[in-house]
Amino acid sequence: MLSRFFRFIKHAFALIRANKLFSTIYIAGTAVAIASVMVVAIFVNILVADISPESNRSRTLYLTSYYRKASMSNGEWLYTQFSTMAIDSCFRKMECVEAVTGFMSYLHYLDYKVSDMDGQHEMPASFTPTNTDFFRLYDFTFLSGRPFSEQEFQEGERVCVITERMAKALSVETGSSLLLSDKPFRIVGVIKTVSYMLMNAAADIYLPYKVEGIGLYPERQTNIPYSGNLDVCILLRKGFTHQDFVRELEPLRQRFEAVASSQTGEETGWRVFSDSHFFRYITFFHSRGGEESTTLKAMNLMPIALLMLLFLLLPAVNLSGLVSNRMEARRAEMGIRKAFGAKRRWLLNEVINENLILTLLGGAAGWLLAWLFISLMRHTRELQAMFISEDSKSYDFSLDPAMFFTPTLFLIAFLCCVVLNLMAALIPSWRSLRKPIVESLNQKR
């Protein structure tokens, strides 16, 4: 069996060398089609796949909350973020929850001037005020040092974790300090720089949101309980699902409503909506509305699927014409082989497999074209606008190999190659091989 496979491969490459023009056009057409599909697939993969440091996306939930009080006009629900009390008194008490991180996203994309202690090096930087669970949700690669501790967080110490890019730009390291808003912060850890294509984990500086004196206010000064200025992400324990979280939260939510209503003397409602990572960024039939966000809005998957199909269908029609002409040129050969006992099914499989090798070669070339296209486009404002709403040179859009080489992407590329090959080769090959042996033998008379 193995020797037959190698003989077939050798025969297929011999045909490729004997028909260089046909093979070149076929591979080039396939490469363009696969590259078009792979560009779309890579972007979807970057958005939803488990890619380090966002390797827990499949277990991450994103929470939003709405409040309503009887005294509010028209009984409308008010959108609000969460307070530290909501994190500590509610979500952390849930059995299905492994970690709860709160962070101030409205500061995430604001540029602040950061410098070393002597002021000799300065650069704009984005920062994320958060808690210690942030480093459990995202598995950053620490080049030196550690995350800030729970004690440092609770006491509001001026400590921070910075990226390798910032450490090199400011010529600082773990154990030294930097100036943020004219306040000294001690560096406790340096991590590998995170690309802003992974927008949830990316920043230049990570620091406790309990630090005072630099304008951080995690608690909102309102009379709405559990209301604050923190976005909340939940990391589910392994073995628990989104529905487990919803079921476990419901009695806690009802208890909170009862307590809040008795304390305020008026009916109080609280609703918590949770999205998995996939459905936060992907929809199937319509664009998701809701609050404005600095990150990409939910991507509609249906037009994406139709676009990918179109990218495959149009080249398949052209390649089908090439295969048809090629089969016409080989009709005499096929007639002779049928006359010597070759079955039509064997010949059809051989032709399809020969074209599959050409398609796979074109697919490999298409994958490289997709990587080259995204590499060249990643610094353009149009592409960066897919991930952040602000235009800033301080953002790093480096490309990690994991964004391009994952089992899911390999499967997508392989299936695209198979579909393209079948659409391009099956019909013309079948029509040519159905013709009578005599007609095929007389092809060149």
C-alpha cells in the first residue's frame, strides 16, 4: 500500500513537470483562492481561538449588568459596570468560577506618558488597572519577576507589570521603577509583549486598580448597589459550562434584589448578561447591538461564510475549464488505459488525486500569501481599526505563529483545498471518462 502511494506521488509529479504551464496556472489560481479564504479564516481565528496569552477563551465569560429602580422614570433599565463588592460578595462565591477579574477598560486605550526615573527615556503607553486574577485568566509569559501579589493589590501599592517592549524602550528591568502620572511605580515583573490583535489581554502596563492618586475610581459614587466602573470577566472551572454559571447565579441575583429592595425601600432589579468569548465576537444572522466598545463589534458569520464560498466558487469555475481542456488532451491516453482493462473509477480517482496534489501545492502557496498580506497590512489604520478604535503608534501589532498555525486553521485550509479540487476536477473528469473507448482512441486521428 505504501509503495503504491509513493508510485502515485512520483507519477503525479512527473505529470506536473511534463505540463509546466498547466501546473503553474492551476497552482497560481488555487493559491489566490486559498489566500483569500485564509485571510478571512485567520482573522476569525485571531478573534475566537485559544491563543496565548488568551488561551482560556473557551472558558471565559464576559459580563454586563443592568439595574432598575422603582424611582427611575419609565421603569427603564440602566446599564452599568460592576463594583469590587459585586466581585467579592457575589461572583467569587460561586462554585463554577475559578477566577474573577475586574479591570477598567475605559482607560485601556488611553495613552499616558511613561518615563524612567531620570526622565531620559519617555514613551506613550496604554495601561490596564486590574486585580490579581487577571494573571490567572491570561497566561502571560514572564521573562522576569512575577505578577503583583494579593497583598500588594489590597494595600494599593504602586507596583506594576510591564511588557518587554516597554522595558527595552525605557531601559528598565524588574526591581527598578518608572514614572506614571508623575508617580513612581516599582516594576515587579516583565512579560513577553502581547500583540494588540489579542485586544483583551494587551497593554503596556498592568497595575492594581486600588492604587490611589492617579485617578483610578473602581467604585461609582451612586446609590445603586454593586454598581462601579469595572468590567468583569469570569474564568469557569474545567467541567463547568455557561449554563452552569447562569443557573448558579440566578438565586444569588434574586437574593441581591430582595436585600437591595429592603435597604433602599423601593423595588430594585438587577440583571446580569453573560457572553462566551465566541458569541461575544461572532453572530450568525445579524450584527449585535448594545453599548459602544473600543473593540471590534460582533462579526456576522453568515456573510463571512458566503464570502469564503464565493472565493472558492469563482476560481473553481476557471480551474474547471483548465481541467476540462487537460482531459480533452488526455482522452487518447485514457482510452488506451481503458482498453487494457483500467476501470473508470480507478482513472477518475487518479485524475482527482493528481489535481489534489496541485491543489495542495496551491494551498500551501496561498497560506504563505495570506501570511504575507497580513504582515504587510498589519500596520495600516484600516486593519488596526478592526481591533482598536484609537489611532496610536504606541500599539504593538506583532504576529505570533500561533495566529497562523493551529489545528483549526490547518483543517480549514485542507477542507478548502479538497472542496476546490472536487469542484474543479470532478465534473470535467467524469464527463471525459464516460465517453466510449473508440471515441477516445480516435481523438488524435
